[in-house]
Amino acid sequence: MTKSAAVITEVKAFCGLSDTSQALLASGLRYIQCAKGAPILAKGQRVSGAYVVMSGRLRVFTLSPDGNEATLYTINPHETCVLALNCIFNDLLYPAWVEAGSAATVAVIPGTVFRALFEAEPGIRNMTVQAFSTIVFRLMTELEEIHSYKLEQRLANFLLLHASTDGKVHMTQQEIASHLGTTREVVARALGQLVAQRRIRTSRNQIAIDDPAKLAERVRDLVTAGRRQLVGVDQSVQTVIPSGLSRSAGALGKAVRSR
């Protein structure tokens, strides 16, 4: 782990620190440089401090019962790891795994230093609250996809979110499978379907989206089809409910509303 040229004051929350806080931060701050795939934290590990990504990205993941990796969230430049913050504030062991999703530079602030900065600096408090709210939103979105979307929908969404401006996703099938919590073989089949539909093209360690609008249209079509299936199931259930039970439910609803 070597020192880098990254400067923590590139992050907005650390720009306006008081002289006392700047001196405190400088006393313990260090930078680490990580190659893609390098392990950062492991489940059950004691967390030494707050992790702020200066460049690149980190991937926080867990393992499913069958041993497949499933990404919980990614930490982008100028963001911090909220699970690590939770650990240093509540004296907990880290509950997941973290690796470098790409070559990354990370600032590490000792836990005692970060807690002191949190108490003294409004900017640090704002950053912390924003970090928690952002991750909650991302996790809720991911949970919704897991429970509501088929794999093809989740894969198409993933490709659209991770494509560069030229429409290319530079990832292996195994890396995509790890993000989605499934196997490489399942991802390969789903990619094959999208290739057959002429939504994407694949090559070694790269996926090209020729027309992102068409891929997004495919996602919308799958969502619409899923809703129709749910409506059909709901109507089928209604047809087998005894009429007397239906009337009783209606009467109960009126009674509740009248209170």
C-alpha cells in the first residue's frame, strides 16, 4: 500500500474544515492504491476507519447460500462506505466483503479521527447522512429488481447502467454474474437471448449496445408483460373466492371505514 497524489480536499465535505480539524485529519490520514479485484475488507474483519474513494470504485458484496457472489452496492469516487461507518460508530465487525471494482485510490481515515470530525464539522455530518440515504435508495432499488424483475430485465438494466458513452460494457460474464448474484452460465444464456434479438453484440470481455433505446424498450416490454401476468393471476384468484366470503369482506371494509 503506497501513498498516492490524491488529496482528500477534492471531496467537498473536507474542503472547509477548521484548522484544528485539518490538523487532526492530517495526523491519521493515509491513502491506499488498489489493483482491480484486490481485497479491501472481509466479512468479520475489524474496521480501522472510514473509507473514502478518491478514484476508481469499490464493490461491496455478499455470498448467497450456493456460494455465488451478489453485489450489494458500489462505492464511486468521493463516496464513502456506509457499512464501514456503521462499524466504527457502533464497534461492529464488517458484515460483507469489499474488493476494488477497478483500479482505485482510497483515503482511509482512522475511526477515532472520523468520529471527532463528525462531532465538530457540519460538512462531515452532511456527507455521512447523504451517504446513508444514497445507499438505502440503491439497496431498495436492488431489492425491488430482485423480487420483481426477471433475470433478463435485471441484466438489461445492468448493461444500460454500466455502459460507457460509446455503448460498451467492459466486463466478463463472470463479473456480471457476480454483480447479479447468479452463475456465469445463466448470464451467458441471457446474453445469448439479447444477441439473438439483436439488442447487443458480444466479444471477449466486452458487450456492445448498438441502440440503448431499443434495449430500454425491451426492459419496458418485460415489465408490461409481468404486470399483465400479475393482473391475470389476480383475476383468477377473484373468480375462485366464494361469493359469500366476498360479501363479508366488503361488509368488513365498510365497517372499518365508518369508524
